[in-house]
Amino acid sequence: MDESKFESKLASPRKTKEQVLFERVLASAISADRQGLFLETQVILDQDAELTKEDVELVWSSSKFQRSLSDRGIKTTNNPNLTLRQEQFLQAYLNPLNLLSPQVLAKRMKISLTEIDGWMRQKEFASAMTVKSKENLEKFLPMADQALGQLVQQGDMKAITYVNQMTGRFDPNAKANLDVPALLMQVQDIILRHVLDPAMKRNIARELIALASGQSHFGAVSEPVSDSIAIETVRVD
């Protein structure tokens, strides 16, 4: 069935299958509204036993059908797969000011825990919650960036660190990539350039090699070092 045909006026006197389906779904919607019923997918299906859920969803998604309802003042849910109670719950739960868990909020809205548990297992409801959550997050990202910028201006170190991590200027895991053996070899070169005693040089080298090998430097066996200290004598005439 060509959904696009819902959007155009067909001049042919012979009705197409799309036009017939559109008129049946619209007629069921009008019938439900006249009974004072809020328009939902199941309500439309109750008006016409030959319609299927797929038929209603197909027509519902067309802008022509939504305009037809709006022109007649017929109120309905935004998502044909959700009931009014489900949409109201989603709106309340995903409100940025809401701090209640789904169970507590459901109780306040007089929705039983069994019912809310069933909703959570419903594919359409779970999908709608995910989409709505993503939309809310995107809306509040600019506000979050602004608040983060204010904290940075105030000198908040956590905020500054977070910004530097986001921009790649600071990597808290960089130390894990440090080449310890290479660093120790550089330290050894510096020490050996300034230490003159050969035995002391060898002892220092042994301990640094032990550290580079992941062992304790205390385990390195040192050779005896002379205790004599060369004293420069100055002859005074």
C-alpha cells in the first residue's frame, strides 16, 4: 500500500485501497470522538473490527490524517502506539525537575506497579522512553555547557579538569603509558656522570636495573665501597 497516496486528493471517481482505508480509519476516529472517547489506537480498533493495528498505524502517520483530526477538534496521542496514560506518565517522568523513580511517580499518578511493569516490557513504550530521553538530553546540553563554563570561570578545579579531559589536553591515564625502564636508564646516565667512585656506580646501576625489572632494589647485592674520603690538602707557606 502506497502511504503517499494519503496525502493527495484523488480525482478518479473510483476509490483506491488507500483512500478506502483512510476513510474507514477516519470514520472510526470520528465515531469514537462522538462517544466522548479519547482517541487511541485501541479505541479506533474497537469501532471497526475489520481494521488491524497496522492499518491504523499506517494512516495515523500521515499528515493528512492528523490535519483531519485537528480540523475537527479531535484530540489524540502523539504516538499511536501509546495510550494517553502512557504519554502523560512519560511527560511527567522525563520532566527535568522530576526526581522520583518510575515506581514512586506511578503510585502518585494512581498507576499500579503491575501496570507500569507491563509498560516497561512493552516494546513501543520502551522505545518512546528512549527517544524522549534523548530529545531531553539534546535540549539541555547547551545549558549544561553554560553551567560548566561558569564553574570554570569560578576556578572550580573539578570543572577545569573535566574540560581539559574533554578537549584532550589532559589524560589521567597517561601515566600508565610511561616507559619506566627507559626513564630509569636516563636517571642512571645522569647519576653515573656525577658519581666518580666505580664501585658506587656499579651498585647504583644494579639497583636501577632491579627496579626496571620490576623487582625491589633492596634485593640487589652491593659490593663493598671504600669508606676513605679523599681530602684535598692545601699547603700554606
